[in-house]
Amino acid sequence: MPVEFLTDAQAATYGCYARPPSTAELDRCFLLDDKARALVEAKRLPHTRLGFAVQLTTLLFIGRFLADPTDVPTEVVDYLAEQLDIVDPSCVKDYRVREMTRLEHAAQIREAYGFVEFTAAAEELARWVDDRAWTTGDGPKALFDGAVVWLREHRVLLPGVSTLARLVARVRDAAMARLWDTLAAPLTASQAAALDLLLEIPDGARTSELERLRRGPTRASGRAMAAALDRVSELSAIGVGQIELGAVPRRRVIELARYGMAGKAPALRRHPYARRLATLLATVVGLQARATDDAVELFDVLMTTELLARAQRQTRDEQARRYPRVSRDAGKLAAAVGVLLEATTWGPEITLELVWDAIENVVSRAELRTAVANITDVVPAPGTDPDTEWRATLADRYAVVRPFLPMLCTAIRFDATAEATPVLDALRALPDLLDARPTARVPAGYLDARKVAVDLVPPGWARVVFTPGRPETTVNRAGYVFCVLELFHHRLRRRDIFALASGRWADPRAQLLDGPAWEAARGPVLNALQLPHDSDPLLAEHASDLDAALRHVAGRLIANTEVSIDEQGRLHAGKIDAVSDPPSLTDLRRRCEAMLPRVDIGEVVLEVMSWHPEFAAAFTPASGGQARLDDLSVSVAAALTAHALNVGFTPVLSPGVAALTRHRISHVDQNYLRAETYAAANAPLITAQADIPLAQAWGGGLLAAVDGVRFVVPVRSIDARPNPRYFGRRRGVTLLNLVNDQAVGLAGLVVSGTPRDSLHVIDLIYRQDGGRRPEVIISDTGSYSDMVCGLMRLLGFDYRPQLADLPDAKLWRINPGADYGPLATAARGKIDLGRVRAHWPDLLRLAGSIHTGAVSAHDVLRMLAHGGNPTQLGEALAHYGRIFKTLHVLSYVDQAPYRAEIKGMRNLQEGRHDLARHVFHGRRGDLRRAYHEGMEDQLGALGLVLNCITLWNTVYLDAALAQLRQEGCPVRGEDVVRLSPYMRRHLNVHGHYSFQLPDLAGTRRTLRDPDTGDEDEDR
């Protein structure tokens, strides 16, 4: 083995024919053009012509001359001989007789095609490797492969494998050392000492300080919030947050931080001094941002679920408890008022005494006084906010927030827009107000009204802040504190207030492309998105399309019996009848399912790895170094299986197998399994699925659907949220996934609770791991909003959400005077193109920023929505989106195939979700990860294994169909397209799992006989 990072197999296949070229490669690389023919035809003898052609094409194909020029696949010789009209290709053997002929031809080819010796380009290649290693952090294998590509592109003869491998290793090692030195250089002695102390284990503790600081909060409480802010302060106190790291690519800092987050303290201590300091510095910088995110996230959870929601729930419970008494009192008052109203008809001579006599015949005065007093206690006064009661209940929980209030603004650096600055100032003033000692004028429980931001108190909080009977010039302390906290929380969620050192809670406005960055990106971005600088022609085209669609559907309403309009002008479309399964489809499904070989999921993963080596090669260590583990693929398959089945490591262990010990699998899990490796491993699976004829029958990969599968999280976690519909009395998360019409998952995203898909759907699309970019996106009704429709169109997607409540769908028009007949009432909305034109440059910049990844669509939509009060830019985007929302509704009601396509994709995704629940069966399907990163790691493994199963099933289903056709069984095309790749009866998901592939000798497993009557248990 020439260099330790290259295996024997890799070294053996370097610079030679690793396999015979495919037909496509022969046509692309071995077809002689005019220049090549002229050189070849100048040779006199057939064997010299053929040998010259072989040397020439070999150089162009693999980048070097072979010691034996005829040591090439016969397919190459035959292909070239046919082009040169040489009847006997075996004559090429005579080309080896004269050594000087081979060398002279090689020199002629080098000169004709401009190839140079490696020594002439070694220095330039070293600079390229250095730049690549410095900016990307690629491992030596990736750099070696990239160097081979670079040499071939620059027409440099490949050197010996040892020569190239040692150059790559030497330059990469130098780049890594320079990286560590660059990061460690700005550290002072005290900072370096503080970083080193993080690896020490304090007396009485079981873990190092670094490991303690890496653990985020899991409980939502006031004490946990104070601890989370203490964690932020501890990390800030190390004093490295202000060190300028701009000289190092941000990606490298993130990679080092990721390694430091996962590494054990003893392993980090063993690193050389500079590397250790660089890793710790990057880790602490990354931890500061993560700790800030955790603290703000915890504050959001605390306010949303523990304070606001609980106060509202308690108030509702109290109201329900009081209902019997209130109803009795209200009945008495109603009876008295009924008599009073009747008395107005008794004539002008009626007196007050007579009226009271009539009332007392129904209810006594004493009962009325009691009823009025009781009702006054529980019913808000006229003109007051009905939410005052739950706000008063919230104020009773002042003790929950008091421990962390002084640290909330000192530990985390917040900033705000001009509109939200008064709220942030009010929050920053709270610690001093709360520390003021009680006086005779401002007793305990109150604040000096002259020192608080009275003007900020909204009407809903007025009765809680300015409580009746309070001392003059004071406000209720608890009421004012919660008033400020709710205003702060509201602005924080709208991103009007934002954390500076944060990832998830940063200012999206600052991340938008602007100035020179936008000028540089605008041209390529607009060209990629096919968006014009001038909006007028495009908007005129959209206006024409919308007008034509409204007129077309209105004209068809009489003949189209599937669509009707009710008296309120609301649209109703006929239901999509379920398509019954013909007997031929039922039989085909039964046969195909019975033919699939029985297999453990671990073997499925290993077999897919054997088909696609790049799948296994994607799992690289977090340190960026080379993997030195034997049978790494077996350990990776075991870890993936354990996570996907949710069974833990014990069922996948085999103590006698080195690759399947607990220590090995745990090491692989911590160092090799992460979001980046999942994405890299998923890409070849997506590509492979697209090449299978059966998958091509299902679709072309341009149609995709977004939906989520829910998981209960029974452990304490701030990243899980409540939703009684899905999680009962517990909390959970949602795995959003993007699946195309070829049944393969393109991307996944873990989100807390069950948020509206509209906030995440675009970000999910842009996380796509590989494959063709979908053109049509289908989602559920939860993503159905005007702004999402507009943003999706700007980004080049045809967006088709399912319409669950069609009668409530409002149609919009551009021409207010147009007569749309029966649609006149339904199309009552007016689209203002003037707003769109006025904000078109900002809309382009918005789309460009999302398209380039400068900002997330989630943050942009929150920023524009403003909690139900859109900004002016948000309004412009909404008006633009209403064009396509209306076109979508019209197509939905008018075209049954359009609706059927949406329903079909939704059914496909539900099938994948059903398979996911079947696979993720351990611990009753609950997700027991407390932290978001752990949830992403486990559910990312689930998504990857689901794609392995999908690809494996599709490959064997395609083979089963081929065999059935060969045997003369009827296989109808309309039945084939309705086969599911999510069959599962042949998959073993229970018990102890095998990671030993049978010797398939490069072939597939043998299909089972569908007519043997195999007793197939539903597994």
C-alpha cells in the first residue's frame, strides 16, 4: 500500500482500466475524431495503426500511458479496430515487439495533444491541493480523487500512485497545520489556559467541563432558563468570542467545532498543542452560538407552553368550573330583565313599585343583588379585553420568571428594529426596576410608574398593570413584567428583536444579499430563476393568464357537473372516487410481493452499499482525516439499522465480530454519522433510483410532495412541542420529508412540534440531497398561504397544495370590471399589481437571497408575516401569490386529473410514512432523543434506510416484472405504475439482525417462486 489512506484496491485501480468501458464511454471517449484519424492513418502497418490508436485513447481516457500499451480491455481494441477497418484486432499484440515504436508514438501523442510531464506541473498542483484543503477540509481520499481530475483537465501525465498520494498527503498535512496555527495564534496565554481547563475533570465530577457545557437544557422551567443563561455567560467568560476568525474559511471553523462537539476529552488532550487549541477555540465559538440558540429556544418554549398556554388553560378550566353558578345567577338576572321588558307594554300608568312587585314574583331582590355581585366578579366590564382574566392568571406566576430576568439581557446580546427598540429598552430596564427597594410610596409588589414604559402597555394588559386600588403613581410589578415579556416574546418570534450571536434567532434582514454582494449575484440568480428586471411584461402575461382561466372555468360551469356554486358564491368540486383495483393489479401485487427475497434490513443496507461504493465512501470521520477502520461499511450499516429501527445497539452487536462490537459501533456513530454524511450517502441512491425502468414508469422525478410524519418524544426536551391531536398529553416533533414521484426521499428536516408546513417547505426543498430539482411541489393544506404561493413562484416552482376546505378558498381577480359570470361572487378579491411593481426589486432580492442560501425562507416568512400583520413587502408578495393561488384553485376544481395527481402523490407519501412507522418500531415508536442534533441524527438515519429499502425493493420488483414477462404472465402497464416500492412483508425488522451478505458473485439474490404457497407471516 503506497500511502496509508489508499487501500490496496484503490491503488490497484489507479491509472488503469478498472473495468471495461461502457457503451456510452466507448462512444464518448474512444471515437476517433479527424485529428486522431490523421495521426493514426499516417502509420503504415495495421498493428502500428491500432497500437497507436490504443495508446492515444488510453491516454485520453485514464490520463497516462500503460507500461504494456496492449493491456486494455478487448472491448476497446475491437471498437478501435472497427473504426480503422482492421479485420483482425489481435494483430495489436505485434505492437509490443519493438519498444522504441511505443516510446516514439507516446512522444508524438504528448506533443500533438499538449500533455506535459508531472514534474512540470507538480508545483501548480500542490497549490491547487493546498487551496482545496484550506477551503474545504476534504479528506485525503477526496483530495486524491480531485487531484486526478485536475491532472487530466490540465493534460498532465499521471505520475505513479505513490508519488501523487504522497504529494496530496504532504500538502494536506501542511494545510491542516497552518489552519491550526492560524486559529491558535491570536490566543493569549490566559485564553489558551482557559481553553485547556475545559478538558480537565473537576474534583468530584465524572465528566470534563467541555462535556458539561456541551449539554443543553431539556426541562422548561424558570430554573432551567437561569441555568441556560448561566451556560451562555460561562462560555462568554472564556473570552474568545471576540477573536477575529475571518482569516479562516467559516466552513473549516464549523468542521473543527463539530469535531470538538463530538470528541471525548481524553482524545482531544492527546492532540498536538496547536491542534488542540484550534479545536477548542472553534468548539467554544460554536458552543456560544448553540448555547444562545438553546437559551432563546427555551425562553420561547417557556413562554409559549409553560406560561401563556398554561394560564389560558387554567382560566378556561376555572371558567368551566364556575359555569354552573354563573348560569344560575344569569338565569335569575334574565328572568328579572324579562319582566322589565314586558313591563314596557303595560301602559303609561305603570309605576316602579308595580314593576318591582312583578319582578319579586319571579326572583327576590336579595337574590338579584347576590346574582349581580357574582356576575360582576367573573364577567369583564363592558369595553374591556376578554383576555384580561388569563393575563391576571399569568401574572400570578411571577416567581417562575424572576430568577432569570436579570440575566436575560446581560447574558445574551439582543438588538432590534427601530419599531421594536422601545420594547427591548423596556426589557433591559427591568433588572434595575426589580432591584429597587420598597418605599412608602412604592411598596413591595409595585413599581414606580414614572420609571416604567407606561406607553407600551396595550389595552389588553391595562387592568392587570394598572390594578384597581394600587398606590398612586405605581403599577403592578408582576403585571408589568409579564406585559413586557409578552411584548418581547412576540417581537422576538417576528424577528423584530433578534439575538446577535445566534443561528436560529438572528436578524434575517442582515442576512439578505445587499450592496456589492447582491450586485454580483443578481445576474446569475435572475437568469437561473428566469426572472426579469422589469416586472411589467411578466405581470401583463400573468394578468392575461388569470383572466383567461377565470373566463374558461366560468364558461364550463354549466357543462361541468363536477363543479357547483352555492348561494354564497362558494365553489364545490366533486370528490375523487377511489379507483378500484382490477383483478390483474391484485394478482400482480401478490406475485411481486411473493417473489421478493426475504432479507434483514441490515443486509439491505449492506447490499445497496455493494451496488454503489460511493454510498459507503460518503461516511467520513468528523475530524476530516482518513478512516483507518476495517469493515467500516459493516459498522455503518449496523449503526444505521439500530437508529432506523429505534432498537439501540444491543440487537445489532456480535461480540465475536470486530466491526460489530459496542465500542466500534459507538465510535462510528459519534464520528461518522451526521447530516453531511447522510446527504452525501443519499445522493447516489437518488441517482440510482432514477435509472431503474420501473421508477421511470412511476414518474420522471420532476414532481415531488412535502409532508411530515410525527413522533412522540417522551423524554424532557425543549425541542419537542405539544399537540393533543398527534401526541396526546405528551410532546413531539415532526420529520418533514420531500419525496419525488419515483418514490425516493430527496430531503428531510426535523422541526419542533407540528408547525405549519408553510414556514419550512421552501427550506426543505433547498436541502435536497441529489437528483433532479422538482418543478411541481405538492403539499397539504397547512402550507396554503398567499405569501408562500408567491415565494414559491418566484423561486421557479409550480406549487399545488391540497385544498381540504375548497368552499373557503377565495378567488382573486386583477380586472375589477370583468364579467366572470357565475364566478363573479367567488372572484371577489382584488389583486393590486401596483404594489407588486413598486416592490419588485426587493422581491427579486428576497428570492435571490433564499436561492443562494444567504437566508432561510422560514426566517423571511416570519419577518414578512409579522404575526398576521404583513409588512408592505409581505403584502406585495401576497398579492403576487394570489395570482397563482387562484390559478391553482381554478385548475383544481376544473380538472379531475389535476386533483387526482395531487391525491396520488399524497397517497405515495403516506405509504412512505406507513413504512417509516413500521421500521421505526422500537420503544413503541417513540423518539427518545432530548436534543435537536440527536433527533436529526436518528431520523436522518431512518430516512436514509428508507431510501435503501425503496431502492432495494425497486431493483427486485423490476427484476420480478422482467421474469414475469419472460414467463408469459400478463403485465399491464397501467398496473405497473400502481405498484408500491414500500412493500415490507419480506423485510425482517424484529429480533437479532444479520450483517453478513451472502456470496452473490456480482449478481442479485434469487427471486422466490410466487406459486409455492410460502407461509408468509406479516412482518
